[in-house]
Amino acid sequence: MKLVMAVVNDQIAPGLVEKLVQKNIPVTRLASSGGFLRHGSTTLMSGVEGEEVQVVIQTIKDYTEKKKLERLEGNQCPDKVKEGLATVFIMPIEKMLHL
């Protein structure tokens, strides 16, 4: 089992959570602050089995790419479009307990 933590831009968090839930990926949303993305951020956490890790990563990648394209089409500054919308960490889980 793995823990996927994604620090994402606040603006894309609701839609990304919806996409993950549609794929039956359990996700917990936490308000967060800090300097990773240099903007308002949300931390998404999901405990998944090994084979589901790639589904989570691909969903995040697809969704952030879609949002970057929407920004380009909206004529936003290209430098802002290049900024990351997500930082993803993948960690092994030694044990998970439901108490």
C-alpha cells in the first residue's frame, strides 16, 4: 500500500477531488499553507494499493494539464501557466489500521 500526497493549487482542488472520486479513489482533503506552490494550497491524501498509484498520478497529471491549457486559452501570462499546479509525494505505508 502507498500513500499519495498531492499539494495542489486551491483553485483546482475541488475539481481534482471530483475526478479522483469518480475513479473510486479514496481521497482526504486538507487545507494547507506553505511555499510549495507559492499560492493557496490544498493537500490531498490517498491511501491506495500499488497498482492504483499510477491511476492517481495520471488523473492528477491529466487534470493539471487540462487546467494549464485552459489558462493558455484564457490568455493568461505564459509564465504563470508554466507554474506547477501540483506537487506529488508517494510514500510506502507500513501498516494501515481502521480503528
